[in-house]
Amino acid sequence: MFQVAFKTDVGLKRTNNQDTILVCKDIQLCIVADGMGGYKGGEIASLLAVQAIEDTVRSSEDRNPQTLLISAINNANKNIYLRACDEPDLKGMGTTCSMVLIDDQIHIAHVGDSRVYFITDEIKQVTLDHTLVEDLIKRGEINRSEARNHPKRNVITRAVGSDPEVLVDYAAYSLSETEKVLICSDGLTGKITDNELLEIILKNDLQEAVDQMIQLANERGGSDNISVILLSL
């Protein structure tokens, strides 16, 4: 059983929190979802996503991790999309989703620009951002340092619920590949570099590390909601 610390914070500029996080130690499932779509739409989308995923993981008879997690996100996508179709004020709402399921491996399913990192004495981002700037980097039009300050750095190219279908990234890793797992929304990574995250995590216990990361993101403007889950395996 893993040890875990987690927190979500509204930040300093937003009046509501459109992030939703889930930590279920009994089924060893953790999720960060960062909603988008108007004042209430993002909040509703991220909550619907997390609820649908937890329900699917708990109730599905399919225990193959890959098909289970992809099915869970597809169910979330359907729920959000149909809700938006029924309520015009919610049209276009969607959410990122980065989820980790742990059994004898680490299973990751991912859509959007929330991230999953592996932490040892180094930090490694193991999810790929589904963003416009990531596409520009892959095409060689900008580099990573330019991407951090690009005017369209927050434009995502894939979200849960914004379209009738969604493409889900899935990967599985050995438990031996990492000591800690960090799951977070872009409210954190937009303000703090990977090396700064690593330094905070290595120097503190789990909860203190989570608190310090959120505090630093707020000290640097807190322009977005900030969500962090930190696991020790």
C-alpha cells in the first residue's frame, strides 16, 4: 500500500476551483482532473470525470488495467459530453485527466496537460502534454524554454468531454522504476520548474512537500487552481 499526501488550492486569481482530485487507497487509484469551460462548466466537468472513473473502476468486471482505465475515461467522456448537450450553458466544457492505478505495476491513463512525474534522485515526466506548444516543439518550431512563456501555452489539443470521443494515452511501468509519483495540474507546473519540484520533494516529507509546492506556486502569482497528489511507493 502506498503512502500519499494531496491538496487542491483555488490559487490567488480564481474565485472557484475547477480542479477535482481523487485518492482512493482501497482500490489504489489517484486522479487529478483540471476542468475548463466557463465559470461552472469546468468545475462540473472535472467532478463528473472523477465520479465516472471511480464508478467504472469499482464496478467493472474487466480487470485488465489498460482496457479498464481507457473504458473509465471513455465513460467519463460520454457523461460530460451528454451533460453539455443537455445544458447549453455548459456547451464545450471538458477536463484534463491524469490517473494512476497501482497493482503489481504502475498504470497511467492520461488526457490533456495535467502531468504525472516519476521521482527518484531525478525527476522524469512520464506523460506527454496534449497542448499546442507540445505540437510546436515536436515540429521543431520552438524549444522547451520558449514553450514556458509562449502566449498559447495553455491551449490544449485533447480533453475529456469536449468531443463525442476521446483518445486516451496509456502506459504501464514496473514498481521498481520510481520511488515516488507526482500527479499535478498545470497550475503547479506553470509556475515551478521540474528541478524545483524535485528539490522540494527530496528535502521534505510527503505532506510538507505538497504544501511547499502549492505555497510556491501561489507566491509566484497563483494564477490558476493548483492540485497535487504525491505518492510514495
